[in-house]
Amino acid sequence: VCGSREVLRKGKVTRMFRTLPIGKKKVWIEMAIVRIKCLSCGMIHQIKLAFAHERRHYTKAFERYVLELLLS
């Protein structure tokens, strides 16, 4: 949160992400996300993911897919 690189691993949390379908089959990704504690400010948070926005249960690819379906 504060930008410090002084962090400790503080457990993990399991998250589910909806991703692109295979045919008509829904696909979900279950992933253990590491939680870290900043030694400078004391905040505990999940690491940022490249493939999904924070506080979203779907991937960026799924988001683009849905938007393309809405526009066509």
C-alpha cells in the first residue's frame, strides 16, 4: 500500500476467478493468493495479480469477452 519493499508473507487466501468459456462450458480458476504484511506501515493485503483486477471474481480476458459480446 505504501510502496515499501519490506514485506513478510502472512498466509494465503483461496480465490475463484471466472475465465473464458470452453465451448459452452463455464471455466473457473481456483488459486491460492499470497497475503503480505508491510513492515513499514503494518498493512496486510493480497498481492496484485496481472490477469485480474482487485476485488473482481473474473479475469481481464473474460471481461473483454463479455464486452465484445455486448457490442456485437
